[in-house]
Amino acid sequence: MIKKRTLLLPLTAIFFALSAHADIHLKDNTDILGKWKVYAESSKLDGEKKKLIVEWDFKSDGTLETKATDSSGRTGEMNIAVKYSVVDGEIQKQEIPGRDKFESCKVVEKDGSMMTLKCKYLYYFLTKL
């Protein structure tokens, strides 16, 4: 009986650790609509975060408006609009405006006004505005 408990405890811990970072399946775009501040990006979920000054506005018409501010002041502010949709629970967004190439972004964490996305190469950390 003690051997079973000893084996069961680590397996239970592994299950809960893996489920804590399970991807969140979006049913449609209603969970992401509106303005979000992208405050950091990272190549790993628990890696070093690079601070950003970016705002994403998910519109109901399938447009994602991005407003980025250059913190060093060389280019000032840049505004870009790309297409997006929610397909099979993931965000599909244009990589480059006017092109048909899309990247898939999974919601890996969403808690209230906080959200973490895993896109092709980077994790993005957002807070709802």
C-alpha cells in the first residue's frame, strides 16, 4: 500500500504541473476582443523577458491593429493592421500585412486580464487595457 502511494504522489504532481500550462482553447474571438498591452516577449515561457511598448487591438471584424512605440525615439510610433481569426481554438494572424502567410498563436495562460500567447518563435505577455 505504501509503495502505491509513493508511486502515485509523483505521478499526480507531474499531471498537475503539466495541466497548469495546458493550452487554452478559444471558442471564438470574444475572449480576446479589445485592446491589450503587450508588455514583454520571450523565447521561453519562463525565460528572460524583453520589455515592449506595444498595443494590440483585436477588432470584431477580424482586424488586429498594432501600435508600437520605439523606446529609443528613432521612429516614434508605428501603426500596422493585419488580419486575424480564431481557428481550432488558436489565433491565426497575418505575419506581414498584405500577404497570405499566417502564423498560429496559442493561448497558453489566461487569468482575468492577463494572457500569454505562444506564437511561432516567441511568447507574448499581455494585459487587458
